[in-house]
Amino acid sequence: MTILRAIQIALLALVLPVTAQAQSSAPAELVPLNTYTDYAIGSDTAPLEIIEYASFACPACKNWHDQVWSWLKPEFVDTGRVRFVLRPIVTPPNEVAAASAIMAECAGPDRYFEASGLLFDAQPDIFDAIRNQGDVLGVYHGVGANIGVSPEAFSACLQDPAKSQRIGETIALAGTDEVAGTPTFVIDGQTLNRAMIDGEAILVWGGEPLIVNGERLPANYGEDNFRRIVLHFLNESDSDQ
């Protein structure tokens, strides 16, 4: 079976149930929340939890991980101040997003975040291989070699309905959290979104403009802006203790 065929099969297993769920009249029952377990890094007692909805096929998500995750992890996650959760969803090109998410799943919980970082690093190589009709499978196998996932294991994961089902459940959770694009962050239980208000693109949290030091924050997740966001919520969390 070719890599593209395996990915297509996995994608169909993922998309068809989610499409049916979206048409259901009982969205609260789409995901068994009592059995869904997040992949998280950081202390369970951290004062702040950040959930990222991202796609491994999203260049903006790769940029965020290159520019922000590189300091967020050592400064805030590793020091016990932030618990970070990654929830991968599917965006175009769907085959890439689905295959990469399944590769991360295949790595298992102990190497999930290591795999995620490598997959974001490999995103340009995957796109180049697709454009040039190159060895896409070889790029994935290169990632797998660094995280203990053999070619045979990756092939099995692509065809494992449980792997696709989990991604479908994550997509359903994204709908519940009103995720409109990637990356999107849920901070302290409320979704941080972009909005146009008074002709200005700003960030809104809990349906209201996010105000930091008396200013509305612009609608971007760049390094400086995101540091202000994290410090803002940590200060609020600290003040509650």
C-alpha cells in the first residue's frame, strides 16, 4: 500500500464520523469527555493551563512553535508555572495533517511532544516532497526513526481506526471550544480568539476584548504578544492564591 493510499484510508476513517457528528442534534454527546485524555506537559498543579489547537499542516502553527514554544517550554512549562496541552486537528492539506497527527499518536504519550516538535520541523520537507513528487514516506520514516516508530508501526497506526477516531474526537472538541482557525488557544478554560472590533483586529477572551495593562492586544500570537498574554494570566492566577 502506498503512503498516500494509507493516508487517504486513515483520513476517510477520520472525516466520515466527524461529518456525521456535525449533523447530529446532540453535540454534547459527540465526544466521550470522561474517557478523553489529553496529551499534556508540565505540572498538574501549575497555576495556568494553556490548550493549543494546532495542525501539523499549518505554517502559522509551525511558526508559533519555532518562535514561542522555544521559550515557553523552558521558562514556564519546565518550571511548573504552565501546564500545556496540544490538541491536533485537521486542516488542508488534510492528508498531511492527518498523517502527522497519527504519527504523533503512534509515538505514544512518553514521546508525544518530542514527536510533535519533529513533525513541525519536518513540515517544509513534507511539503517539498509533495510538490516535487518526492519520497513523502521517507520524510515520515525519518521522523519515526528518531522517536522509536518503525515503518511497519507507522503503517499499522495509519490503518488503526482508534488513532483516527481520537483525532475525530479532538475535532469535535474544537467545535465545542469554538475554534475558528489554527493555532487557537484555550487559556484558563476560555477560548482566545481573533475579532474585528471598532475596525481593529484584536484578541478576545471569553467573548470580551483581552485587556492587558489597559490596552487591547492585537490579534497575533507572536513572541512579544504571547509573553504578555502568559504573564497577564499568571499574575491573575497568582493573585487568586
